[in-house]
Amino acid sequence: MTFKEQIAADLANVILNPDEFAETTVYTSKGGTAKIILAVWEYDNFGAEFQTPGESWKKHGTVTLARTDIADPENGDMISNAAGEIFEVQSLEGRSSAANIITVIQSARKTVGHIRGK
């Protein structure tokens, strides 16, 4: 097994394992349909909220997801965590052959129905 293959296997078997770090997540690309995936959520300042000038308080953080699930995340895509909180993708922070790391901020949209296109 090559090093890249080992990293991909570790991502799938350990990092994105729901018994380890991952949680069920709903990801919806702009204009797309919802897709249920596994992802690792990490909130900045341990989930603390911050205020964007002129906007309400919002959580923000990073999410790690498999490239096989979401190959090209884009600013404006929507993502929901296991608690049903809805976030908007702000940027692609990092990319490897196996994973994408995105920055997210809590959306003003309050229901999962928005993310599923209902």
C-alpha cells in the first residue's frame, strides 16, 4: 500500500468513522440535491459564537469531508450538522487527494427543510 493509499484508508476507517470522530451531515451544493455524508466538525473557540457587523450571532468552524463524497465544495453551498444546525460554506481551506477542509458559518436559515430544498 502506498502512503497516499494509507492516508485515504485512515480517513475512511478512522477519521470519518462515526464511532470515532465523524457525524452524519447533510450537504447541499448550490442548485443541487441534499446528500447525506459523514464529516468531522470542529467549531472555532470550542463552539463560541461571534458577531459579524450588521448580522446576528453565528457559530463558525471547519468541516473535514471526503473528496469522494464532495469533490468540489463551493462558497454558498449549505451543510447541516447532526444537531440540525445549518451552515453556509465560506471557503475551501485545504485539500488533499482524500479530503476537503471547508470553513463554515451558521446560516440565517433555521430549518433543515431549507437545506433539503423543501
